[in-house]
Amino acid sequence: MSDHKTMTINLVVWRQKNANDTGKFENYTVKGITEHHSFLEMLDVLNEDLIKAGKQPVAFDHDCREGICGMCSQVINGMPHGGQERTTVCQLHMRKFHDGDTIYIEPWRARAFPIVKDLVVDREALDKIIQAGGYTSCHTGGVPDGNAILIPKPAADEAMDAAECIGCGACVAGCPNGAAMLFTGAKVSQFAVLPQGKAEAKTRVTNMVQAMKDCGFGNCTNHYECMAACPKGINVKFIARMNREYLKAQF
Amino acid sequence: MILDGKCPTGPIQQSWDKHRFDLKLVNPANKRKYNVIVVGTGLAGGAAAASLGELGYNVQAFCYQDSPRRAHSIAAQGGINAAKAYPNDGDSIYRLFYDTIKGGDFRAREADVWRLAQVSNNIIDQCVAQGVPFARDYAGYLDNRSFGGAQVSRTFYARGQTGQQLLLGAYSALSRQIKLGTVKMYARREMLDLVVVDGVARGITVRNLVTGELESYAADAVCLATGGYVNVFYLSTNAMGCSVTAKWAAHKKGAYFANPCYTQIHPTCIPQAGDYQSKLTLMSESLRNDGRCWVPKKKEDCGKHPNDVAEEDRDYYLERKYPSFGNLAPRDIASRAAKEQCDDARGVGPGGRGVYLDFATSIKRVGADTIKERYGNLFEMYEKITDEDGYKRPMRMYPAPHYSMGGLWVDYNLMSNIPGLFVLGEANFSVHGANRLGASALMQGLADGYFVIPYTIGGYLAGVKPVGTSTDAAEFKQSKEEVNGNVSKLLGINGKKTVSEFMRELGGLMWENCGMARSNESLNINLKKIPALREEFWQNVKVTGTGAEFNQDLENAGRTADFLEFAELMCRDALHREESCGGHFRTEHQYDDGEAMRDDSNFCYAGAWEFKGMNNEPELHKEPLKFENVHLAVRSYK
């Protein structure tokens, strides 16, 4: 538990001034890292060093640092969020690495996610998909009692499994086609299994799939890389469900 | 000055209904002539923007994150209260009202709390209609669990991610309005100033965090839903970007700041592991449904593996001290009890700052699978951070700053003392008094956003002429120049210490001297040290880069500069309040058994501070609190 050994880590980090810059990798060394440092706290140490040396710190998105806001977004050694099962970058800890390791850090790379700076990308495309239909069109007020429509437990549980998505975009970054099928499939499925979502099921799936295409996301070719990258373990069965819903909507 | 909360009079049961009827209305065709700015897209802001857009107002919504879905409401784990009384266990609107008033240690307004309890039931219905997957039983009915400070089960939940699911519900409603064109969304914008024209809130100045450009936005009313300020302690359960900045900007433009010393220290957080640490992680209060808090009875047992400490050598201190509420004692009380054990040198883990939260009894009773189903994601999170298995050995916990009950002063209509400036959710001071009960923050955020502001803002707008969105007024230009001057100043210092070094130092001072226990002496230390630290900051901080680019160092510098000013007000408020109540514990004011000693004859009021310039003392205004429906009593959970 209390291990006072510290590590020295070599970092190869993608640096890019803005969307128009070509960008390149830079090498850094950070010292004094313990097994209890989170990955982002390790980057904090790097940034403090850089600031003190009068250099620009590495820009990276982060906020809640407890694995739920979906803000953090880094490809670590080729894997979105670093490859630990069901873990966001902010929940990844340095005990998973070793003294002297070299770690490559890159931003999400996908046509639909332009780079803002260094490791920060623009994920507005995911919002656009939700805006296309990721809701029930209920009004504020004037809705029935919460127990008026019973929802069988298995349906509620399945909706919750799908709804756990944090919208980080790791599925897109992990997909060789830059597809947002897991993200979109999860939202389509959440509503598809709930009675509240049934009324608009057809238009929802049609419009969300269209928005996905319009935003420049690719298509699914069953690599399952999205599921491997997903920090919430969203299952690819929801992509199958979306496909089924999409087909149903055509008739 | 004596402040008037403009609460409705007459029987409290009819107060909100009567008030709603008395409020003036804006007719549907006129609504589109009015513009409303909403800052923050958490539960309060997201719900408000969506509901106001749906009513027909033109809404401009702002958040500092890259998407409105990421606001920190998302991190709330355990649940949301409502007085549905589905379990047939004696709950009612009156009981929720009573529990909340008592839980807040009799320092909240009765009328506001009544309204909150009344609309709590609408919130659950609304969320279900949105497709929020609340937990259900096998018959398909909504399930409930228990939370601290209540003897009924009234908490609705969605696994350990209730805040996330409720926020995604509000975000989906907001997304729908964005698509319909009633809400224009501005992400990655940070509000740095409030623009007041002729004494009325007319707009905001924001920094575009991508380009660095300063932008002005104008409207007929401004709603702040910018959350709390406990990052003033540096280490807290808040997100890294949570700050006092927007509220402080409004305060400096004239909005009163009420009860800043009321901060909540949550009893069950993962203890700090090292100096490098950037934040603390909370473990939901719901865990105390099945987890039992204990420390060793004997000091020499503290170093042992917890499973090797014999049952009779364990002190289940909450069950011992508060037999009727046991492990579900309210947060302020549970936190102080944990501190008490650690101060008695019976704490466990690094530095002896920790207590055990043990699930062994419950696992024996209901099985590990049931515990896993209830809290699986929390156990996973605990293991990721600590590398320990909570199913096999008790979790280690220590209190950490979590929530601010204080905030900008608002009247019953959620309007601040600046006409046209409304404040929602955690950013205001209105319903939690001196301590917030678990599962009540989500309730308040959504109550304000869905069911209060849509009515009360109409009452205000019906009385003013729409002014459009032009930012030509001199005040907009002046505000931009001020903000720009501040940015240039920060970038020009080029000192030797980093922003986070200052923030850590400030956080340390606040935790040490204005944290779980405060005294005349400790607060006076801070009132000397904070201005000195602030002075040093403005001479010796190092901020890299320029203002005309994406610059997180600059963002943090601005937030830290505001915390350095706000912290002083917080200590001043804590010093003036010569009593203990809820989360505000003055060591001079306690009973023999260590419980908080209120002074109702001198401090039964909300204290709202007016900014008088950085070099002048702020002026205190009082709003007396009247208790006509709940009897003022010593708060006991024994």
C-alpha cells in the first residue's frame, strides 16, 4: 500500500498549436512519480515542470477526474484511455506502468473530431447526433406519475446499461473507420427498450443515423474495437439493436 | 439593511400555488420577444435553458466544458429525494420539508423549502418521461433507498450514477430545444463578468476558451447556474473547472453573497494519498445503507489489518453515538464524528486520517452479489484509486469538501438583489441552510430549473420591456476592457511560482483554519495570511502563453485570483457567525458532548454580504429567518 519507490517516465506527447498546425511528437521525462499518481496527475507534474521552465504546458481535456464526465480523451500507447478495462484516463493509475517506461500520448484521431490544441479535440459532432433525436419529446410538466407506466426490471436494467455511456468518444477513436455506432447505438437502444421512447422510435433512429453520416463518422465493420475502448463497457449488442431499429423504421 | 425574501404569506401548504397564481404572465406571442441568458448547464442550468426555450423565450446557454452534458452534476452518485411515499413508510411533503429544515440546522427559509418538497414529486415524473432509467423492482415499480438524515426511504436512484442520468435527461431536453432553435448553445465559454446597465442585469462578458476572444452577450435577464465554490479548499470532490468566478463577478457587480461559511464536508471520501493529489473522490452516502463506520477501540490496533481487529475491539462510533439514525446520521454530524475519532489517534491508514466503512455484515446478510448490484461501480472506482478490494477488506474513508450551501442571495423568486439576475441550484443559498442532506442537491437543481424559474422569470419579464440583444451600451465595452486588463495583468507578471502552487497554499490555509472546525484564532490567522498570499500572487505568479489562444494555465490563474479574494469573505463570514450550525462548526460554541451549539437569539438570519471594493470591509445585510411551521429546536439524531 505505502510504497515509497518512485518512477521516472519517458513521454512522447503529441503537440499541436491549433487546428491548422501540422503538429509533431515531443519527448519529455518526468521524475518522482509514485504508484498512487493518477495518469493525469503525472501529466500535472510534467506541466508544472514545463511552466517553471517557461514553456507551454501540454493542453489536455479533463474535469471531474472521477471517470464520469467524459471530458478526458487521450490515446495512450495506441489505445484510447490506455487500455485498462472499463477505465477512463483520469482513473488510470501509474501503478499500471513501470520505472523507465516510454509512454506515447496522442489525441483522439477521427475525421469528425478536429484537433483544438495538443491532446484536445472538438467533439461537438456527438452533441449533433443527440440533437437529431436522442430524447423523448416530453414537455416540462404535464407528464404522468412515474409509476403510471410500469417498466419491467429487465427493460429498465437494459436501458441503464446503454445509458451509462459518458460520451467521451473513445469508441470513435478506437474504431478503424472512425464510426460513432456504439455511441449512437447506445442512445437509440436506451429509448428503444423503454415504453417512453417507443412513440418516436422510427424518426429517432432515422434522424440520428443521418446525423452520424452528416458529421463525417464512418460505418461499422464489426471490429469490436469500440467495445474494447469503452470505459463504461457499453456492449456492441446495442449496435445490432440500432441496426434492427433502423431496418424496422424503413417499413 | 434588513433584506426581504418576499416570501408569500398565509398557510405554507398553499404558498407556492397562491404565489404562482399571483405571478404575472407573459403571453405566448410575447415570450419570443424576450431573451434570457443561462450560464452553466448542470441540472439547474440545463433544465432551466430547456424549459425556458420550450416556453418560447430566446435562450442563450453557456458552459465552460466542451459539451453541456459534462457539467459536474454528472458526478452525483447516490440519488434524488422525492416525497412520493411509494414505500408506504410514512413519508409526505410535510416530512420532506421538515427533514430538510432540520437537516439544514434551521438556517433556511421555510417557504423555499416547502416549495422544494412540493415539486420534488414532479421531478421524478418528469425524469421518468424523459427516459431516465431509474432502478425498478421486479414488478416494474420505481425502487427507493435510504439516505442520511431521514427515517424513510425516499431516494430514487439509477445505480450509482443518478446525477449522470438526471443530467443526461436535462441535456436531452436541452438538445431538443437546440435543434428546435429556441436555445443557442455556446460551449467552451467562461463567464468572467456580469454587465449591469442602469442597475439591471443586462448581459455577460465571456472568454471563448478556444480562441481566447472576449465576447459580449446581452439579454433581458441573466440566470446564473454555475455551481458551488468548495474548490476554494483546492482538494475537494468538485471537478477541476468548478470555481467561484462567475458568482464572484456578479458579487463584485453588486449581488449579495449569502452565508459563504456554510460549506459541506462529506464524510465518505477516499483519503488523500499524497501531496501531488489533484482531487478527492467521493463514495456515495448510499453506501452507508449497508456499510458500517468503525475505528479500532484501541490505539495499538490502528496499524493492524482491519480483518484482524476482533469484533469486540471495534468502535462503531456512529451507531454508538446516534443509535436512532446510526450510520445514516447527516453528513455534517458523520464528518465531525470521523474527525473526532482521528483526533483521538484512532484513525487508520496514512497519517491516521481515515475510518473504515465495512460491508462484511451486509455481505453476510444479503450476499456479495446483492451488494455488487447495489454499488458495483463504486467498489470498482474504489479499487482503481486505492488498489484495494472493498468486498474483502473495509474501505478507508475520510471527510472532504463537497458542496457549498452558501451562495448568492436570492429572494423567493430566485432573483438576486440585482433586478434581472437570477441564481439557480448550488450557486444560490436558498434551501439547504447550514447543512445539505444527501440526495437533495439533485432535487434542488432540477426543482429550480424545471419548476421554479419558468414561473418566476415570467413574473419579472412581464414587468419589463424587451430590450433586444444589442451590446452597444457603454457598460459592455467597459466590462470587456476590465476583463481584458485583468488577463493582460496576469500574463505580464512572469513571476516564479505556478498557479497551482498558490492554489494549493490557499487550499491548505482554508482546510486548516476554515474547514471542519473553525475558531476565532484560526480565522484570524487566515484573515492575515490570505491577503498576503493574494498580494504575493499578483507579484509572483507565472502564467504561460498568451490571451489569444486556448490557454488552460490562464484559465486556472483567473479562477485562483478569484478564490484568493473570495476566501477572505468566507473566513470573515465564519468569524462573524459566533455560533455553530450545520457545516459551520465554531470550536468555541459546542455542548459538552461536542454537538453544535446554535444561537437562535442572535444568529437566526441569513447573512448576505455586499461588496464595497477590495480594500474596504464588506457590509453585512441580514434576512431574519422566521419559523412558523417548524419548531426551532436543538437538532438531535440520537
